[in-house]
Amino acid sequence: MELRQLEYVVAVAEEANFTRAAGRVHVAQPAVSAQIARLERELGEPLFDRGKREVRLTAAGTALLPHARAALASVAAARTAVDELGQLVRGSVAIGAVTAHDVDLPGLLAEFHVAHPGVDISLGSDDSEALIDGIRMGRLDAAIVSISDHVPDGLAAEVVTDQRIVAAVGKADPWVRRRAVAVTDLAERPVIALPPGTGIRRRFDEACAAAGVAVRVAFEATTPGALADLAERGLGVALLPEVAAAARAGLHVLPIVPELRGRLVFAWRADGPMSPAARVLVEMARRRLRVGPDE
């Protein structure tokens, strides 16, 4: 019993005609007839009733058909697996990230490179809006981005961090005796913030719009560390992730009322095609995020 014989059986059964089946499998009709006749001799049973107008399965043919289809599907799956392995060996992945995050990207990419040294890896940084657009448009396979409460349409995500956004001032600042500040209070002071398009800045701008206040952003910097440096030197009130603010001894941390939160996620396309290399990297990243760096 050969795979091509099973392919011919399925084709004839579905077309109910030897000539149409031969055209479907791109061989001459006598070749199809000969191979099926050979299989019938091997099995000792006729597989088709060969009428003048239509070819129909016999009881033996009906019994064989699902097994023939399963065998062909299994071979197709095996070929796909091998093809995907070849693509993975020779593939490429494109990853993006915001400038400040808590993912050990070097560790992740090193682990992936050891397992798949032939895959080219590109890594870039941008603001969250550009990175999300890059994933949707297929320029990026995955990215670390800041989002609000909901994962953007068309994306799937694994949470990296979910923490409060706080205000922070230097130890000599007039607000050092305060325990919290309202969004409306920040209209009185020069604010130090990340640029527009970043997640924390977007959350803050939305909160200001909801409160009906206009806040003066006097300084912008691309990293939380740079924001903290400016606040420590008394240049204004910095908007920072709580963990980053608490780590600086020279800052006084002020919770913002109402509370603002920032979420960092590892995101990828929820639908649409994804290369084998990208699928492997995404699963590796998800596994590392679930386990945590120290476990």
C-alpha cells in the first residue's frame, strides 16, 4: 500500500469520477485506474463500483476512506513540521521595547540564540504607540509596551509589571511634608515627564484632561532615571513608576490622587500569521515571565 494509492482513492471517492480525479492529482487517468486496481488486488476487495455515469465506493472502499484521509493528513502534518523547523533554523525575529522596563531581554535573547543560532534577531526601541503599530502592521513580531487597563485590539499580552504612577520631588522641595498630591495640584508646579507617546505620559495626560486642568511639562527625558535626576536637583515634580521612585534615596515619593497605574506587557499579534521563529520566541518569553527571573 502506497501513499499515492491512498491519494488516488480519496480523489476518486470525492470526485466520483476517474477522469476528474486524475486531473485533480495531475496524472493520466490510466495511471489512476492502474494504481487503484493494484491496491484492490492487494486488499482482495474492490473499492469502487464502476458505473457508467458515476463511480461509487463499495463497503470496503467506505471502510478504507477515513484511514486513507488520516494517513494523508498525518503525512502533510509531518511535512509542515519539517518545513517549519527549516524556517526556524533560517528565520528572523524583530522585537521592540520601550526604554524603561523590567524584562531581562538580554537573557531572553541569549537563551533563544543558544537554542536557535541561525535565526537573525533585531531589537529596537520606541514609544508604546509606535511599537503597538509595529506589531499590528507586521514590522515587529513582539514588543514590550505600556498599556492602559485593556490590551489593544488585535494583540495578546503577558503582563510584565502593574504598578502605581507617583509624583516625586527632591528632599529640599516645598512638598516634602506632603503625603499625597491631586492631579489638580500638579498644575501649580513644573512637571518632569516622559515624552508624549509613552505609557506613563499617556496615563497622566488622560488624567489631566479628565480633571480639566492644564499642566506645564517643563522637562522631558526618555528614561525614569533621567527624570529622577532632574527631580533630585529641584527642577520640578517627576512622574515615575513607584518602584523607580522608591529606589532613589534623594526623592520624596507622593502618591497621586486619584490613583494612576501603569502596566507594562509583552505583546504580540493575537491573530494573523506568525513565523515559527517568532512563535518560539513568544512562548519562551511567556514562560520566563510566568516563572520570574529568580525562580
